[in-house]
Amino acid sequence: MRILLHIGVHKTGSTALQGFFAANRLRLLEHGILYPQAARWPEDSVRYAHHRLPWSLLRPDRVADPWPALRRELAHSAAEVAILSAERFEGLRRDDQLTKLGSLLADHEVTVIVYLRRQDEYLHGDYCTRIVHNGEDLDFEAYKARKTPNLDYRKLLERWERRFGREALVVRPYERSQLADADIVADFAAGAGIELPEGLRGTARVNRSYPKNVIDAFRRLWRLGIDPESIASCKRIAAWAYQGRRVDADVMSPAERAELLGGFEASNSFVAREYLGREDGVLFRDRGVGDQDAWDERYRSPDSYLTTTLRDLGRRLEEARGARALPGSR
């Protein structure tokens, strides 16, 4: 059987992909594509992905071995292709972990599919999820210092190449302009070389991203020990206030973003040339980092997390009032 091993990375539409595969599991199976039930936790937040697979290699002392159940499901399926998806696979950084993974999949033809997101956008999105949605209150600078060394994509790909070979890697930049049909599902299918049946249903995006002021506000709320019910109310207000708005990766200033990306310029260029065959060495085509003066104006106040959020909320209220005042509106 051919195994499509989707390893993330984080913040590259993995939840949308996994939700799509899970929602359409029976239709996909009719077309020879298996999205296994085994190795998926039942909790709502993670039920779509095969997170138990990487965790069994990262923390075998804490996770019951999911591989026997997965092997049985694969063996009893007539499908030609199976999709295993868990962004936590990117956390396998030791050669012995990848060697173990390779041995567990040794009876199958493995294609490793990895999406890469511009490092500053990755940090913003992942930090937002941790603070707003996961209830953490860690300081961004501490988070950045811990996370940044793991965002060297050349090192990431070379680890997987050593175990599975370069020909097994499918590397895709996660930028809307670079996705097939500007859609993560269509792009995955094209990169994997599979044909999806028509009429499948998608899933709504699960993880919403917010600007720096909202992230800062939630970090303070968690540190104050605000009760979960009040936090949930704040989340609903934030979701309404920023509904339909594009959120820039502004947890860092434009100058900080440019400095960060400069540190990965050589690595990203290598990935573009060696793994995507791009002679120009351009991995991410969107080079914008924002306007420093505008960022300073928005966040220079010591209490900008509060004042900027209130200002944004006020603008949203004005928009709502204006919509109700339109002729023919109710």
C-alpha cells in the first residue's frame, strides 16, 4: 500500500486537511483512499488527526502503542492509498525516532508530504493558538527563543531525506498564491498525485488567528486566573470583532520580522533550489513584512493590548451600525 505521510508543519492548514479527510472518509474509501480510524484520539480538538502516531515515538512512556491497531486496519483494507496526517510528526528530530518510524512503515511505499510556512507567520500563528486557544500565558520572547531554532527548514527536510530519500519528499510552500486553486485540499491532492472524487464536503477553519493586541490581552487574562466562562465570552467577542478581517503576523514588528527572515534566507534559498528546483532560490514569494511606522502607531502605548483592542472593537461596532442603516436592511 502507498502511504501518504503528511507531517505538517504546524500552522499550514493541517486542521482543514484532516477535517476534510475525516468528514469524507467513506467516500474516499470508495475511491481507494483510506483515512484510518486507528491512532486518532476521540477528543473534539484532535479527533481528525493521527496524533497518537508521533506521540508514541516522542513519549512512548505516556502513549499506548497505536501501531498494532493501525497495522490491522491497513492489512484489512482493499484501498491502494492510505493517508496518515499529524503535524506533530515535525517534532521527530532525532535520527533514532525517524529510523523507528521507517521500520514501522517498512512494508509500504511512503511519500512524505510537508508544507512550509514563512517563519514569522509560523511564529505568530502558533503563538496565537497557544495563548488564545490553549490557555498558555508564556512570554513571546521566551517562546521565540525556544521555537526559532526548529524553523530551519533545510535541517528539517534533510532529517527526513536521510531516512526516506529525497524522491519520497513532496515539499510545498504554504502561501495562498502558491497553492493549487488557492486551496489546501486541492494542493495536497495535486502534490500527492491522487484524484479526489467530486462533491466532497469541506470543513470550517478551526483555529482563528488574531493580532498582537488580542494575543497580549488573552495572555494577561490567563495570568490573572480569569474563569473559563469569562474567557469563553471574551473569545466570542474577539471572534465577532475580527470576523472577516485579514490578520497580519504582527506579534513581531516589521523590523523584527525582517531580521528573523534574514536569518533563514540561506536555508530557505537552499530548500527552494534543491527541493523545488527553483533556480531563483525563492521559497516564499510574499516578501512583505508590514509598515514599521504603522506598527509603532498601533502598539507603542504600554497598554496597547487594551487601547488598540477597544479601538478595533469600536470600529467593528460602527461597521455593524452602518450595515443596519443601509436601505432595505433590518
